[in-house]
Amino acid sequence: MSEEFQSPRGFHDILGKDLRKFRKITSVVREYLKRHNYEEIITPVVEYAKVFERSIGEVTDIVQKEMFVFKDRKGRLLSLRPEGTAGVVRAYIQHKLYALKPYHKLFYEGPMFRYERPQAGRYRQFHQIGAEVFGIGEPFADAELIKLVSDILNELKVKATIEINSLGCRVCRPAYREALTQYLHNVAGELCDVCIDRKDRNPLRVLDCKVETCQTAVKEAPKVVDFLCEDCRRHYEELKVYLSKLEVPYRENPGLVRGLDYYTRTVFEAVSESIGAAVIAGGRYDYLVEELGGPPTPALGFAVGIERLSLLVEDPGKEEEFYFVIPLGDVLPQALKVAQNIRERGKVAELSYRRGGLKKQMEFANKIGADYVVIVGEDELKEGVVSLKDMRTGEQVKIKPEEI
């Protein structure tokens, strides 16, 4: 097949066991969000580019290098969404949800797009399911959200360490930024070219660089938790108390900053050592609603990277038993009825579209993974029965169609 008729690099088809794992993840996350009374919202895949530039930060890698941006016929700049939070915040403001009730708990699911180097679990089109909470500023909300993440990981039997940190607020972050910038100037000779550019415009991102020399250079960098104002320190200490009460294991990581500019105070990641990456991440963004034109509104959320998490989830296999109905002889109308009766009882049934002897039909049934074969033949119908064969045990019995 020529390249033009294959999927573009970084865009992938999801099928087979990968799709089964994908659906397992989304069903588990949706079930836990339902238990916590989250309401679903579906936002467009395309937004005005300004929504992301203003939300994520114009000097972030995502905005500068990774967004798929294009102009519409009127010359307006649009973008495929690189993440889910900004669109949900835009919808929250546009529809004046803040006027309906004191707080909202929303969740979304869908594809995101970033032009970055494809690798295991990371694609240019990838999928997330995430949750957002608007209108609650207390640290118990942070703890409850992190507990939700912990429960999801436990349900999926995924081993990951939850790391937490606080990034402070408008009051205390400027002093930290100044101290960090000064430190980075002193170690500039050890930084990669990208981080030399970052150190003045977005110094916190240097702490998140994966280049080994940069990681070594920032080991002694000032820690944001040492600069927290009284309110931010109280918020962070109370968060840790709540997490302990909820029996959520966690590890403090003073170098955790996340890659988006809108985060304030609490940030967290569920990090898998086996793949060396975060599979679920989030935090608090108390100023974003206001910055996009809404009223001052505390907010927080998280997102699940489905493809990346799929690397750690076991294939659940088929969820339903599969009945394969084989007509033998001039019995197609009766076989159709048998298959339909099985489906009406909530089971999975397929009528064989192939014609041929029983041996070849059975070989095909085995090839497609049928759990049971239902043989509808002329002799059986004369007796008012069908033959039911368990493909796993080899046991075969005659049974009335309505008793399947």
C-alpha cells in the first residue's frame, strides 16, 4: 500500500485488543465519575486558537510548537484542541453555568491533537477522558479528586505513584520565579538550548525538562514550597491531611510543575515507573475562568491519557459469550429466527454467512472465537430442537430453541 493510503504518522487506528483496553479504561473512569456525580459535556474538537494561547500560555511548547493551527475562510485562526480543560472552561463561561448553581462537576471524553514526536503511548491524535470542578476552592476538593484518581488506578490494577506539589499563587509565585530565574542564570552553561530559551520566559518549564544535563543542573534549584504564602501553605498542608485521612498513598515531588501555565497551588501526577511517564495528571487552576472573561472562580481537574494508560492495562478479552448459528439445509428462515431469539435475550449472536459442510463451518466458528455453536438443521427442526455445542468443552446437546 502506498504511503498516501496509510494513516499519517502519529495518527493511529484502534482495534482488537487495543480497543478492548481503550473501552475498559473509559468504562471504568465513567463509572467512577458517575458515582461522584459528574455531568458529561461534549465540546468541539476545533476552537479559536486564542482559547488555548490564553489558557495554556503563549510561551509553552504546546502553543509554540505542537498545536495544529489553521485559518478559516475569513482568516480567523483556529486550532485542533491540544487538551480538554480550556474548551470546558470556555463553555462554562459562554453558557453562564456559574449563574445556575454554586459549583459544577463536569467531565469530557474525546480526541486531542499535538504535533510532537510519536512514541509508545503518545500520538499526534490521542484520547483523553477528564474531569473539571468549578466553584470549590477548599483543599478537600483537591484530596477528593486525587482519591478518585487513586480509585480508578486500583480498579484498573495499574501500579502508579501519585506525586503532589504546590505551585503557589499570584501572591507568592513572583518571588519564587525571581529566585528560580537567578539560579538558572548561574547554571545556564549546563542547560540545553531549549531551556536556555525557557529560563527567562518560562523558567518553571526548565524543571520539567527530561534532558539529563538539565535534570542535573536543577537538582539544587530553589523549591516552590519554600516560597509559599501563608494561604498556599495552609492549603497544601490541609491537602496532605485529607489525603492521609482518605488513605491515599502519595509522594511529594518539589520538582513537579506540569507543562501548562494555568496551574496554581495543587498539581499532581500518577507516574508509572515501568513506562517512565504520567498516565493521569491534573491540578488546580483558580485564575483561568477569570482570565478567559468569566467571574473569579476556583477550579481544578485531571485528565487520563487513554493510550498511555492502555500500555499498563491487561486485555479484558471478550465481555459477552458469542453464539454462532449455522444453518444446514433449506432452513435459513428458521435459522434467522433462532439468531434473533438469542439476541432478544441479550446475547451476542451471528448467523453464518458462509455456505458449506458442517466441518468447514465449525472450523470457521473456531477461527472467529465462537463460544457456542447453534446448529439448525432439517433433522433437528423435525424434532423441534437445535444442536448446541460448547466450543470450549466440546460438549454438545440437543435443546429447544427457546431454551438457549
